[in-house]
Amino acid sequence: MNLTALTELAEQELQRQQDLKLRLFLCYSTPCISAGAEAVKVALEELIKEQDLAAQLEVVATGCMGPCSRGPLLRIVVAGEERTYEKVTPEQACEILLHGLAGNPIETGALPADIPFFARQTKIVLGNNGWIDPGKIEHSIARDGYAALAYVLHEMSPEEVCNEIKKSGLRGRGGGGYPAGVKWNLVRKSPAERKYVVANGDEGDPGAYMDRTIMESDPHRVLEGMAIAGYAVGAEQGYIYVRGEYPLAAARLTKAIRDAERCGLLGSRVLDSSFNFRIDLRVGAGAFVCGEETALMTSIMGRRGQPVPRPPYPAQSGLWGYPTLINNVESFANVAPILHRGADWFAGFGTEKSKGTKVFALCGEVVNSGLIEVPMGISLRDIVFEIGGGLPDGGQFKAAQTGGPSGGCIPAEYLDTPVDYESLKELGSIMGSGGLIVMNETSCMPDVAKFFMEFCMDESCGKCVPCRVGTVEMYELLKRITDGSAMLGDLETLEELCGLVQETSLCGLGMTAPNPVLNTLKYYRAEYLAHIEENCCPAGVCQLDQVPLLKLPEHAAELAIFKEEN
Amino acid sequence: MSQVPKKLRLATVWLGGCSGCHMSFLDLDELLIELVEKVDIVYGPLVDTKKFPEEVDICLVEGAVTNVENLELARSIRSNSKLVISFGDCAVTGNVTSMRNRIPVKDLLTAVYHEAQAPIGAESLEVLPALLKKALPLHQAIKVDIYLPGCPPAPERIAAALTALLDNRPVDL
Amino acid sequence: MPVITLTIDEELVSARAGQSILEACRDHEIKIPTLCHLDGLSARGGCRLCLVAVAGSPRLLPACTTAVQENMVVTTSNEKIERYRRMILELTFAERNHTCAVCVSNENCELQTLAAELGMDHVRYDYLNPDLPLDTSHERYGVDHNRCLLCLRCVRVCDEVEGAHTWDVKGRGIKSQVITDLNRPWGASESCTECGKCVEVCPTGALFTKGSAVAEMKKEASFLRRILDGREKRQWRR
């Protein structure tokens, strides 16, 4: 396929879509499928078959539309007006279809178009979500898919591409926030006979599903971004590493890669240029640490997924010792829009140091949970109370947890903080990959810290001592604090251990594992002290039914348990 | 008449250990004679005092904290002693005494008092002080000032520590 | 070979390009404590005892895996580094069941020696007391996981020097354990050549020759240099 053929295909597909009387977009991503989207799809297909409507309309099984707590979602466009119906049953869906076809769409169940959930979002990465069938490459192409790649291959030099990315101000969306353009240039300038591009789709933070959604909803966007990166840095081979818990993402990516290869958009002589680029899928085996770039690469190479010390950085020595560009899936998903619409356009979104948008998985104690994309710099208050619609059942906002097990809790007094890399870091949390958990007054902070520490303890690979043993010892101390057997010295020991693990661990997992503890100690120290000194859990979560060691002799009754039950 | 310098009050305690450290202490031989000129041994397995005395200057504690009785004694040691020394590996690390830690207490007692050819039967459980889930090094129960390792600590090492303390020098092992 | 000049502990020293900070330090008789490192085996950077401060780096870096660079300024010891090293040793002792008094390597143990050298006289953390097995199925050798530090010298020497790759690791995090073949008893291993290299390089009493009683197991890892000199430099000596 060449540029002309690509344009033709896009036009043909657009024409076909316009010729249809009605297109129904059914959200067919994991949350909506689990809410019953499959039955809706079957009902719609039966109705179409029964009434022989196939020539007039089509049902598009799309990727995620966003308000996941309201699924299954069905969207139609009638006379240029868009309607999204929530919690659709198969019967309602048939009615929506029939009325929509007749030109007088029903209003029951339709979400108002101007609700802040939609109105306050800016969709760059998720621009195609909800509008295309991720399994159909022509849908993607009709919405400018691979147009940026075609332009880049014929009109730009690799150096220009890197500089454009640099100019856009795009920073790594995996959490670190390293300037993408700088990284691309490093790999481009590394002299080597072979280079690699790797997309990190090993999203493991509890409650986060940004990357999964991108891969499931718009796989071609990721592939196009990787191919552009390959051209820019001089790589002919790319790997996309998907965690094993995401079979749907893996299946959709596999199909997307095959389709793109068939169309000549990947493989040898991409779009009739001299550029070759293959992408292979690698599926992880369920280790959180493989989201760490050096561990991910050891896993791709078929070894035990454990990190190796940096330096050398992957840009100097990555896969099989060759320079490797590794970016997060969301970072790659930003690439095509940047090159398609220009770095300046992209840099128009966000703040001075954090450009563009960020996808968040908004969950926890919030009315509208789901997947959102917002411009960088938006306040936390807007996210939680505008887009999220506040807390349900009159709950009091206590904290927002960002960055998963590597992040921290942001208390209510900082609700007006702009969400960008620097501001969050100043508060002792991190942007992370985009998990955002809202907590109300029934969350106990030492208990939250214990939850994340247990996660890190279970996910530690075991290579370095501070992380392998330190996380267990920190967990034991947190367990003591939350079960009532802690003594005041324990808090000091815990803080000292946090410092050690943070400063001496081998990789990011260990370095950031103490963050939830340090951060909650910073803002909620009184809660820790209440547990230890007053034997009281202010949130009423912890049982506190154990006794500190030195007080054991006074608890003769409880002592019996040592004879009988242990 | 020249003033007689006040003698230091020394206590030695035997918690969960084999008393090997005390044997090593006795191996100080003739140093013991010098020692009694400078200290009063006010409590210990070698002294017939039942209650831990007050105002002890130096207390050598052998053994791990393994039951509630140990724990109570440890508390009074701390509140009545100026200087507490973890005396030997069991007090410092738990050592051999703590090798039972991976076995649940119930299994442990069953094995010893029910299954084995023990001289006393199940009723003895009633009079035993309750065992802690784990045998602990002394410093996990109370604050310890000096650690004197060894299984047992060699008499020379004990002598070095004690003479340093009596001469008011820092203990450097 | 290009020579690099760098500052280690306020002293200007020279090193060969490609050397690690640790190698450069040893050439100049600057002592850095190590546990997982062994001269002749690949660097691992796992025990974190050799962490040093490098000017310009926000983090402490392991001397064993960090290459020297021109004008690098390295500090091998300060109050914080010493404190962290002691804490790491405390964690190592707390992890498994190190009962020195009944160990074959008592008084010949690298962990014990390091604790004495670095002044780690007690462990403030909870002893984890895991329930770990002892494998004495091999005719000549035994492995006691209670004493293992997971330094993986055995894994590396078996793979890199002997070429058998009998040893590997199962599990992750605190549940990691060294295994022979695919977690078969050592005595049933078909790949083990019974060369005993793993036993000699093991820093503690985790790997031992059967029949050794307390404090009888003395190890000698210098054979490794001899083999490697022969292999790499064609220098054969006894």
C-alpha cells in the first residue's frame, strides 16, 4: 500500500459509513462486556437479521467510552446530534435502534450531552475510543489512522521527527515523566547496527486500566506510534509487552498487527518506502516488576523477569545489548496525533512543564467512575467533583490516591493542586501511570499504606535485599500498627526502613515502595499515633485486638491463647 | 580513715538459655576474686534472692525472652538497672532458643509433654508460664545498652567487657 | 587500554576504562564490603552492600556494576552509607534462620565477618523465621536454605564457570529459593557434575560438604581465579 491507496481506502470507508442510515456504537470493552454488552449485541444483531436491516445500518462494537460505572453504553448519532444511553438492556437497545432509524430517537436513558463527565474531558489519546471497531483497520484508517506514519515516512527525516516530539513537550506517561523527545534522540544518536522499540503495556497498578483500554480500543494508534518511533530512532523491530492478565488486549493487538502487515502498514517496505518495521507481541506472566523497564526487557529476552542496575540505560544498552527505545503504551498513543496535527497544537494543551493530556482511571468513592482523559494542569477538585460527580451517599472526601503502590494520598486541603508531574511530586505522590482512587472518611490511612505495602511485598522480585526483606519488615510493622500491638519505637523503625528501601533498592519498585507510607505519615501522622498511643482507629477500620509485647503479662486472659490455639 | 569506694551492684539473670553463658562467667576463675572486691553480686542463679533488687548498676542477661515470666522479669530488670547487657547469643539474637520459632507453640507443647516420654504429663501445662509465639532477643522486649555476643562468650571477652565497665572505659569488643 | 582518572575518597586515582568502581577500588586497596560479588563471576548488584556515593548521581550506586568514568568523584564511606550497610546486614540476618552457634561455617562465614567488621551487633527487625528445608539428598554435599542469602554465587558459578547450570531460583520476593534442576532434590539432579564449585563459593554455611560439624566448613574460592586465568589468559598455575 502506498500513500494514495491509503487515502483512497479512507475515503471509501467514510463514504460507506455515510451511506448508512444509522450507525450504533456499542461499547464493547471489558467493563461494559462484564455489565452485559454481549447480550445487547446479540439482541441488536437478531433484530437486524429479523427485519433485514443490514443494508441500512451497522452495529459497531467499539472500545471504551469512559463512564464505565454506567455500562453497557450505546451511542447513536441522529441528524448530527449524539446520544449516549446508559445501562442499556437488550430490549431498550432494540427500541433505541428502531426509533433512531425512524429519525426520532428516544430520550429515556440518554445521558445529557453536556454533563461535565464528557464536557470537561479533552480527548487526544482516546479520540477514537467509542467511534471505531478496534478489530477493523478500515475504521481506524477512516479516522486518519496511519496518516501520520505516511506523512513522516515521506516528508520528514528521523531527526525532524525526534525534534518534533521534543518540541511537543511529551513526557513519559508510564509515571516517570522523562521527556520523550530527549529519549528518542538518545536512541537515534546511539551508534549500533541494530536497535529496538518497546512498548510497555505491563500495566500493574491496582485499579489502573488506562493502557489496557488504549490497547483494546485503538490498537492501531499504538502500532502507528511505535512505527513512527522505529523510523525516528532507526529500529526495524518493535515489541509490545502486554501483561498476561489482558488477554483481550493481546488478541486485539495480534489481529491489528496482522491486519496492518497485510495492508503494508507494517513489515517490509512500509507504505512503499525503504523503511521496514516488524512488531511482535510479548505476553507477560503476571509479575508487576516486569513493568520496570529493565525487568521487562529481560523478560522479552526470555529470562527471569528481574531488573538490572542502571546505568547503562536502555537507550545505551537494552535488548540484547542494543540501544532500545522503551516507552509506555499511552506515550506511543500520543505520537500520531502530535505528528498529524503538529507539536505546537499538542503543546497548546496542559501546563508549561507538562504538555498534553493524561488518561486516568477514576475509581473508588466517586459517583462517575471510569476512564477519563483530561488536560494536564486540571485541578484535582475538577476531576473528583466535576467529572467524577463527587462522592456518593454524601461521603466526605478524605484523600485521592495517585500513582498506585508507588504513589501517595493527596488530602483534601490540596484539592486545588493542578495535576501535573511536578505538583504531584511536591505533594509526595506521583503522576504514575494514571490510577486515581478517591477515598472517603471510612478509609484508614495506615491500613491503606499496609495494603500497598503488602502488594509491593508480594510483587518484589527478590533480587536485592532492601526490597526483598525491607518490604516484609515494613509490612510487619504496619501490621502491628493496625492490629494494636505496636509500640512507639516502631514508628521510628518504620520511617528509618522507608529511607533505606527508598535509597538503596535496585529498581523503581523498591525505591518507590515506601512512598505510600511516607506520604500518609506526612499528612496523617495523627492517625498513626492514635493507633499506637490511644489504641484507636479513627476511621473505624482496624480491629486493634492484639496487645503490645510488654503489656502481655497484664492480659492474663488473652494469654491462654498461647497455650491453646497457637 | 580512708573512704571505702562504694561497690557496684551486679546482677546476672538466666532467661531462656542453657546457662552456658553463666558457666563461661564462672570460668573467669581468679578474676572472680578480684571482681567481688569491686562488685556485690546482688541477684542471679548463683544468689539466693527471689525478687529482682532495686538500684542495680550492671545486669548481665543470659538467654532469650521466651515466656511471660521472662517478659515480666525483663521489665523489672530494665526499670531497676542502670546498664543492661545482652549476655551471649541467645539474648543477642535468640540463637538456639529461637530455633523453635518456626514451630507453632501448640505443636511444640504437644510434642514435648504429650508425645514424648516426659516425666510429667499434660497437667504440667497448667503450671508452665505461657510461652510467647516466638522466643525473642532481649532488645525486642527492653532497651539494651551493650551486646556481648558468643555462644557462650569467651571468658576473656566477658572479662574485657566487665573490666572496661568497672574502669569506666567504653566497651569495645 | 585507555586510562581513566577519577577521585575516590578525595584521592586522585587511575583506572582502566571498563573497570567497575569496585575493581578500581580494589586495585588501590580501598576496601568496600561485598557479599553477592565474587571476583571471577558476573556482577549482580543484589546485596547492595557495595553502594557508594557518586557526585552528580541522586542515588547511591553499587560499586560492582557501575563503570568508572573520567572525572568521576566517588565516596566509598560516610555516616549514612555505613548506617545503610549495617541495616542491610540486619535485614539479611532477619530474613532466614542464621543460628551461628550450630552452623558448619561458624567463624568462617562471610556474613558473620562482615557483621563484625561493620559493627552490626544486633538486629532490630523481627526475625522472620521462615520454615525452610534442608536437602541432604546429594551424596557429598548438602544445602541448608536457612543459611542462604540468595547471593546466587552458586547459580552464577555453576552457569558461568562449570557450564552445568544446575542451580537456579524459584519463586520471587521473600519466597525466592535456590533450586537444583527443576526443583528436584540435589541428589536426583542429572545436570550436577558434583564439581563442588558452588560449595566453595558459598559465603555462608548454606552449601556444605557432608560430614562437617560446627565450625568445620572452611571455604576457598581462590580456585576460581586460577581457572579463569587459565581460560582467559592461558596462564596455568597450580
